[in-house]
Amino acid sequence: MKHITVSALLLAGSQLVAQSPQGEQAKMNVFMILVDDLSTLLNCYGHEEVITPHLDKLASRGRVFDRAYCQSAVCNPSRASFMTGKYPHELGIWTNQPHFRGFFPRIKTLSEHFMDHGYYSVGIGKVFHNWGQSIQGDPQSWSEPQRYHYAAHFHDWYVPGRPYQLHSDLAKGPAVQCEDVPDEAYLDGRIANEAINKLRELQETPFFMTVGFWKPHLPFNAPKRYWDLYDRNDFSEIRYPDWVEGIPDIAYNQSREARTYTDVPNTGPISEDKKLELRYFAAITYLDAQIGKLLDELDRLGLSQNTVVVFFSDHGFHAGEFGEFGKLTNFEIGTQVPLIIAYPGMPYPGMSTSALTELVDIYPTLADLCGLPSPAGGRQLSGTSLRPVLSDPSATVKTAALSQISRPLGVEQDFGILGSSIRTATHRYNVWVQRSDGSIVAEELYDLSSDPYVVFNAADNRKLRTLKQQLFDQLFDRLQVSKK
């Protein structure tokens, strides 16, 4: 990652503010860019193999969080968690059903909280879960109806003679499409244009805007010019291309989502050529181009001088690592996410931090930066403000990050096993528990102190029994505390 050296400017006062031309304090805008299925470890900004000039530029002027983690490596529980400021187990949501409003009809979401304090709240694209729920998105979170937010991902497909639209009548087809078409032929290009128009409309209005891109989620469809940037023969080899001995089968996702597409076999080996196609770099670079359009427009309108920009993904993604294509794991690759926060006057811009961070921290962080009080009714947010780390990249605010996933795959609320994971500065401990009686089905223990890619499962090492017990206790202490 390239860094730009800029003089550090310290913020004065307890509230982040901007100066209007008349010298009066004005509210800082919030511009949140949310993406889907982007892995930090192998496929994001700062890696020579993937082309992301616009995310690199944002990283150079913000704080990059090298150890940020989602609370669940599946869409609905992750998004419900960071938008409400509560962990999945507090919401009772671990799968893509149900909608969180069924349990908490009056809970204040992040965008709703800003709306209550004088901000115009806009959601464009995928913010909440996008398909199969009785409530489409979350209408009460926004000042106006959402757009481009509700459909199946495979509806976003280029059909000759029917361009620039979602195709709800389309059956699921291939996992990959490469057509010589403009950016707007796919949904994210249209989302970028919609967001640009909305920025122009709201440039004089305090806003909280979330732009939820659908990429790089399957299907990996992007205009041909982005595919042309890559030569598959030059891709680096995957370090662990198959399941790893000693890791319990329950830990894997079995490439379940990729196998629902017509060009990927339902069972058995995936061809080497198809595996290379599923290394989703073209979709990432296409996404990066759309993000660049938004950041350029912020600069052109002068909004970068009074806007907090947040970029992150809902969870990670396996693009062939451990023989997997998909999310739905408690591995480091499945749970670690990209996170960048940038704002004018940030101390030490371009410096990254190794501080442990969770997506549930975004809600209190943005409220803190913009001087907003806690949600109405004294509701305690489960995350922690990252403001100390934004001021000083060597600071820390927590000792561990939590993530959870259900098994078996494909079962909604009535699943049998819950996998809970704790990530400390040096280790990851995963435990799989039978919900009916609390019995332990399987355990994993990884020493990541020197290498985040380590997949040697040391859970059965008798010499590490004390460490494993300490991590077990720490995990369930955290789960109990966050219920209060």
C-alpha cells in the first residue's frame, strides 16, 4: 500500500466539526461505503495482485484497520449487527432469516439515529439483507425510500436487448460473465451514478449516506475491460488450495454458494480453469472504479472537507483458500474485513493500525465523531468507539473480537450447531456447540502471532490446554457480558 506523508493535524475540542465559510461550526457529514464479500487478507487494497487505485488513495488519507472483524460471515446477521450496534446473539439472528425488526421493532439503527439528530439519511444499494424477507430493507432507517436495494444477486446480469435493469424473471445461471459493456450495464455502475446525483442534491444539507455496492459478491460479472487487466497465468498460487488435515469438517463452507451456479459442479472437483475464473479480481477492480467515482465527486463538490468517509465489507470471502469459494466460515479469511475511516484533520493519515476492531464498533465510532448522544432510552451499544485509535494508531480499545456462524449450512433459525470464535492479538479459538444440550462438537486453536495464514489446528495439543481454556472462558465471558 502506498502512503502519502501529510502533516498531522490534531483535532481541537470534543466534537469533530467543520468550519463553514462564515466561520460557524457545521455538522460533519457521514459517507459510508459498504461492499459485499471482500476479503482483506488476499484480495483487497495494498496487494500487488489486485488493482484498486481508488481504495489505495482512500487508505493513504485515512486510518486502515488491519485487524477488523465481522460478527458473522453471512449477510443478514452481519448487517443487522453493525447497523444496530448489537451482536448477532443479542439480536437472535445468525442466518439470513428473519428480519431484525421481527424481534426489535423499535430499535434505532445507525442511520435512523443520525436522522433523529437532524441528518438527512439516505440508503442507496444493498445495506440490509437484500432478498427473501418480509420487510424490504428497513424503511424507517431512511429519510426517503431506498433504491437498488432489494433483489437476488443473480438478477444483476447483462441480457442483450434488455440492458440497465435487474431481471427478476431470470433463473440463476453462470457464476461468471464477461461482456464488453459500460459500467452501468451492471447494478453497481447505476448505484454509483445514483449516489453522485444524490451528493449533488444534498451538498448543502447535513447527510448520513450509505452506498451499498453489490460487488464483489457472486456472480462475478464485470465489464470486459476489467477482466482484460488480468492474466490468469500470472495469478499467484494459493497457499492452501485444499481442505487441511486436522481441521474439523464442520469448519468448512463446502463452496456451497458457488455450487448453486450452473457453471460450477454441484459436487466433486472444480476444474482448474474455473477456479482461476473464480479468483474474483475483475469484480473487485470494477467495484474500485465505482468507489473512485464517488470519492472524486466528494472532492469536486468540496465535501471531503466536512465528511467522515467509512469503507468496509460485511464479511470476508474465500476465493480458493482451503479449497473453498464463499464465506460462511470462522476462519481468519472468512471473518477479517477491510475497514478504512478517513476525515479531514485526521492525525497521522495513511498510517495503519493493528488494533483489534469489530464492525459493531462502527455505530459508536460515528456517533462519537459527530458528537451524537447515545440512542434514545439509554440503550447501550455493544461496540466501542474507535476514536482513540483514529487519534493514535498505536492505541487499542479491546482485547478480542467475536464472530459466530451456524451449521448445518442452508438451515435458517432451526439449525443445530453454533460456531463461536474469538480472535485475540495472537490466537484464534473456535468452538462448535450443539444448541440442544451445550455439548462441544469440535474445537480449533490457531497461533496467528507470526502468520495470519496459519491453519495448523493445535486444539488437541495437551501443552496448550491452559491457553485453550483461557480462550474458552474469555469467549463466553464476552458473550455473557454483551447480553446485558
